[in-house]
Amino acid sequence: MEKLLNKILLGDCMELLKQLPDNSIDAVITDPPYCSGGRNAGARVKLPSDKYGLSSNKTVHRPDFAGDTMDQRAWLRWCVLWINECHRVLKDSGYFLMFSDWRQLPTATDAVQMGELIWRGIIAWDKGGGSRAPHKGYFKHQCEYIVWGTKGACKKAIHAGPYPGCFKYPVKQSDKFHLTGKPTPLMEELVQIVPENSVILDPFVGSGTTCAAAKKHNRNFIGFEKTKTYYDIALARIKD
């Protein structure tokens, strides 16, 4: 376990999770592929940059990533597999936080419970008024969500809390290192749900924002990333 602390590993999380011992992680905080872009099979298999990239930001190139072509049933099955492994490695009362958009939110809450975790609620991330809407008749897709739960009881915290149920952080291009990257200040808030020197695992580390936030706030981290380009970006961010 010690040799994995404060490192990011390149590979598939389903294989890398097997290297972690039981009951060794204080919190899992992660942003898996949503597999939510596209209403039909043809649209779903498009590149993530075509599904999620804003037309106004096409001049900003960010690499695509793997694992975003599943339909909802396949995505649910896949989530249950890796969440089961997260349940195994979490300590008793450990936290599990998983990002989702509105399209996959119902399925994400099912996956957390099917992975034997206790679903505790939903945290809203307000991205700001600049978010998209198809036309004037729509409510803006202004929020994404964090499905959270625990392995067993949710114990009273001594170091902090209670924690906000909604965070408002805009996406800034200068702070976006991944095609679907989350704001660094948001991740800095989330890593503080556990005390200093705790171990935070991110099985889908992307550009390394969870790990950068953990490092800044004196939490240990372990990150896994499957896409080599983003793995390299994450390593560079942690080094800096």
C-alpha cells in the first residue's frame, strides 16, 4: 500500500484496484465517463469531443478519452463492477463520491446501491448561468451532480462539517485540463470531507485534479488513468 501512496498509475482501474488491500481507503472521489452523450447508438459512439465539446470552444483542443461508448444498461453493469471494488477497499464509514449529469443520475444512484454502498444523497454543482440550453423553451443544464454515500455508517466528523449540499464554481478555460474536467476549487472543497493525512482514491483521475487538490490540502492520494495523454498531463500537474 505504501508504495502506491501519492502516485498516479497508468492502466484500467478494474485491474489496478486489485492491487489495493481491503479497508485501506478513506474516500473515493471520482468522475467516471458518463456515457450520456447521444440519444442513439450512432451518436453514442462518436468521439467525446464531438459529444461534449462546446462549439464555441472548438479552437481549444483537448484529447479524447476512452470508455464513453456504452449504452445505459452496459454502463450500469460496468459501474457496479468497479464500485464493488471500491466498496472492498474503502474503510468502514468511508466516503464514496461520484460525479454524474442529469441523464445518468437515476442510473448512478442505482449503481451506488447495487455496489453495496449506502446512498446518502446528491450534491449539486452549479456551473453558472453560461451553461447551455437547446433553445429558449428549456431550463438550462446548469448543474451536474455528485452522488454520495458511505460504506456503512456515516460517522460524525471531528475535523470539519457539516458540508455544503451545493457548490457554485464556473468552468474556467485556464483551469480546464481535460475535456470534461472539473474546477480545481470544487475538488479542493470535496477532498476536505476527510481529515489531513487520509487516503483519497480516484479510479478515473483524468488530468489529475483530485490528486492536485488532495496534495494541496495535505491528503494522500492514489490515482488511476487509462488514457496515456491525460496520464502524462496528470503527472505534470502533480509535479508542478
